[in-house]
Amino acid sequence: MAERLRASRLWLLPFLRPRSYSPILFTLPRGITATTTPRPYSTKGRAQKRPKQLSPRALQRAEARHIESNMSILLPGTLVSPPIWRYPKQPDKFVKMLWVVFRSYTQTLWSTLTMKILSQPTILLSRPRFKFHKSAAVPTAKALHVRMSEAIAAADKEILRGICTSELYQTLAATIDSRPRGTRTEWQLIHYDQKWRYPRIADWRVGYKPLQNGDMQLVKQAIVSISSVQRIARYDDTKGGIKIAGSDRSRRMVEHLVLQANMDKLTYESDPWKIWGTLPEMNYEEIIANIENERALAIQAGGGT
């Protein structure tokens, strides 16, 4: 069991990428400076007792177990490739980039097909229980994007708790708490932009993530690219709700919204999609570095040299 957990941690490392956030919603005075430290124990609903003193190493292990059991990670091979006109100009790199993108696409198709076959009650003449519902990803992403942006502006944590993964929720809640009192934010989606290209699915895949207890969680993931023009303004309610000078601005943005949903391994029923965060486009160097890291960590986890 211990060996399996160590291998799982190695496998997790390249997929714990920092989430990026909508710049227009996070250009507030304090920005994202507040963070929360997960606690290994919960005291809600219990009498307040003096906690048992743990050594720094024991506390670190407890916190690591808590984080690992609840973390939402990117699935292996996750890729947000740039448009072809931003591929490297050098012929060898251009061809390699094409190959990487094509291989990623075929891997996604193969894993989806495999999951469909495995989900069939019988191999022959039965319908697969696994359904990705790919066609629903774009409208769902658009709706969640608006709900999240409005909830951040309105400081509505309950909505954020229901539509975001736990790590993203904690960050957004801490950001909301760090705002100056009496400051109100207003967000508006003016219109979607570049409709000939967006919105579109930039990446989609299904796979497993390791859990702290040694089990594996089935997860489906979709990255939806959205281009839009957004407006944000801030108001000072301590001065009668006047608009803060210089806070009203509009911005054209392209965001790659990552959605994830856990699935039951027996029934293949899916939980509702949740927002993991956003990712930037990956350039050639980042893509190759990720591939090399995955290969090296896979060898290390397998006991190779």
C-alpha cells in the first residue's frame, strides 16, 4: 500500500499545475494574496478542546493526507495547444508539435473507446453505460463561467462552493474575504467574441486519479475555450454607492475553462460538472517539458532508473 501511495504522489506531480484566473475579476486592490491552509481535523459541532500537540513532521504528514484525499488534479496528457499559426517556425519542431497534438487526440479517443467497452454489461449486443456527454460540455461551460464570474463579483460563496472544486473554492473564498469592507463589485458579460472559433472544446479525456486510501477515482475532464468581452466596475457603498474612479473597464479575453466530474466506477453515473480553474495555452517548450516529466516520473514510479 505504501509503495502504491508513493507511486501515486509521483504521478500527481506534473498535473498539479497552478490554476490561472480571469484577470478582469482579480484586478482588485489586494488580489489573490490570501490562502488557506487545510486542517487535518474538523471541530465543527464539537466542544472546543485543546488540540493534541503534534510534531511538525506529524502535522505535515496529516495535512498531506488531507490534501491528497481531496485534491482535484489534471488528468495525464492534458493539453491546451495554440492555434497552428503559433506553432514553432522551425520545421522539426513544427512536425513534432503536430505529432504531439495528434497523439493526444488519438489517446483521448482510445481511452474513451476503452471506457465504453469496459462499461458494457456484456461484451456483445449491449449498450455502454459510460457516456461522456461531450455535446453538453460547451453550453455547460458557458453557463458555469457566467455563474462563477457573477458569484465572485457578488461575493456569493454558496454558489461558488457548489460549482467549483474544493481547491478553487478555497482560493476564491479567501480572495473574497480579503476585499475591503464596503466595496461592491459588478461584473457583466457584454458579448461572446470571435464566434467563428469560440466557444470550442480544446481538450477532453477520461481517466483515473489515485486516492489517499489506495483506491482510484474515475474522472472525466473537458477544457472549453471561451472568447468574450467582459466588463467590471467597483462601487464604494460607504460613500453612497459611488463608482470608484478608474474601476470601470472592459476587456476582451480568451479563457480555457477546465471542467471535471467524478464518475461512479460501477454504474458510470456522473456527478455534475465543476470548475477546476483555467489554463493558459501551452507553447512548444512547455509541452515537451511535460512529456519528458511524465516519462521520467513513470519510470521512477515503476522502479526504473
